[in-house]
Amino acid sequence: MDMLNRVALVTGATRGIGRAIAQHLLNQGFELAVFGRNQDLLAEWESQSVVALAVDVSDAAQVDAAVHEILQRWGRIDVAVNNAGITRDGLLMRMSDDDWETVLKTNLTGVFNVCRAVIRPMIKQRSGRIVNVASVVGIAGNAGQVNYAASKAGVIGLTKSLAKEVASRNILVNAVAPGYIDTDMTRALTEEQRAVLLKHIPLQRTGQPEDVAKLVGFLVSEDNQYITGQVIRCDGGLMI
């Protein structure tokens, strides 16, 4: 499908799932802007004529300034993918205020900041696609991740509410909930931990970042005209 002249923004695009999503959209012909915090990894995007911006999504002023820069360059934003996220795992009884607040501020407030910044130009265009990357942990919970689970559950609630607010303007808002994807986090597991994990996945394997990227690619494409407010799991059957 020809995506020329359509503009996409992807946050947390320097590694893992976010990088795969951004590369997939670039391959599909989107004009692309990416947000990240690692300057060296952002520089790799610049070699592909991508607008790579050092942005902390938890800082509303940084987000607003970066979105303004994108609009100055292309005059529109057609797609926003909120992927930026962090973990600071630990049992609730030992979790510090900082570990709680930092995860919520990045994973949930960051999504709010980006959505608020892009929604006005999308309403003006009377079209747009927003995809928020949640997690199966936000659906089922996970011991040792109360902060992360709460943030991703919040993303799901935000997604459903925003979808209702902007549907009349032809803006579709969805969430994807990855399961165990082959990223730096899952590669750090021991063989024993990995074996236990795979027992719970019907497909008996972890997913690839590209699996999530292709799902996002469909949701933001013109092929999707009637799916909004949904949370679509990409988990190998983990949550069946």
C-alpha cells in the first residue's frame, strides 16, 4: 500500500519493539519521526532520512516542542504510536516512591502527553490513527510489577476513552498488548526461566518484535476502517 505523504510518529523507537515498528512503517513508505532518549541510537535513524528527536515523553513541554517541529516540517501527523516505556520491577512492599512514580510518569503520562499533542492536528485533518503499546501484564497483572501493570492498565483505559472521544472525527485509537517478545528483557532470562515461560505459551515460543510491528502496521493502514477502542493481544496464545 502506498503510504507516501503520510506522516508517522513512533516513540521509544531506539530498540526492540519500537524500533521494529518504526522500521516497518518506514518500509511501508511513511514519512517518519521517532522519539527516543539514547542519542547514539537516534543517530542511526538519521542515516535513513528519519527525523530523530531526543524527547523524554514524560516531559509535556519536550513533547509539545517536538510535535510542533514535526508539524513545521510536514504540516500533518497521520499516525502516532506510543511505545516508550520502562520497567522498575520489585515487590510492592519494597517499592520506592520513585520507582512507582517514574514508571507511571513515563508509561502512562507519556502516552497522555503525546496523545494530547497530536490530537488537535488529527482533528483538524479529520483523520488519524493512534496505537498505544500496552502489555498482557496490564490485563492479567504480574507479581513484582505493580507499577508496570498499573501503567499499562491505565494505557488501556486511556485508549478506550480517547477512542470514544474522537471517533466522530475519523480518528481510530487502539492498543496492542504484546506478550513475551524476544527483546533485551527476555534475552536476560536464564534457560530455566525461559523453559517455565514457554510452558504457558501455546505456540511454545516467544514472539518477535516484527510480529508486533506488522499488527501495528495493519491498525494504522487504510485497510483498517472500522476497528477502534480495541486491545489486541499479540502473545502466542498466552492469554487464551
